[in-house]
Amino acid sequence: MMVWFAVALGGALGACLRYALSRLLEGASFPYAPLLANVSGSLMIGLLFVWVGGRLGTDHPVYVFLVVGILGGFTTFSTFSLDAIRLLDGGRYSAFFIYMSTTVILSLGAALLGLILARRLM
């Protein structure tokens, strides 16, 4: 039961953080908020997987709170998908390809960087 509570509380906090980020970057002509959420969330998931998951296990309430809850609520793949389709539907093909490629490449790179940093710092 504690794990479920950790997921719910973390998810609510992550969603609030994502909403705050989207409000902060509101009105931008490019979907910077989901890009920033996905890249920074990917970095954090790499770090937390090693630091917290490696020490406590991936079924521990702290890990579940941080990774499944907060980062799951904060990262925005569904928003990413919608924003990409809206760019494509609006005929903004260059912005679509830039957004798609930068989000995927930077998010994967950030997750890898997080893993490497965490392993070196342990």
C-alpha cells in the first residue's frame, strides 16, 4: 500500500511541476516546455536509477516516489506526441523534424549522461 501512495503523491507533484514549467514558458512559438521536461527528466531518471535504485532497489517506496511518481508525472511523452502532431498538422515541417529529433536525441543522451555521472560519483 505504501508503494501505491508513493506513486500517487509523486505523480501529483510531478504533474504540478510540469504544469508550472508549461506556464513559465507559455506563449513560446516552439514547444520548449515538453522538450525541457523530457530532457531533464531523462537526465534525472538516469541518475536516480543508479543512485536510488542501485541502493534501495527499484521496488522501494522512495525509488517509486521519485522515478515512477514524480518523473512519470513530470515527463510528457503524450504532450510531446500531441505537440509534434500539431506542428505537422500546421504545416510546420521543419519545426516538426527539429522538435522530434532534438527531443529524442537529447532525452536519450541525458539519460545516458545521468547513468554515467551517477556511476562515476558512487
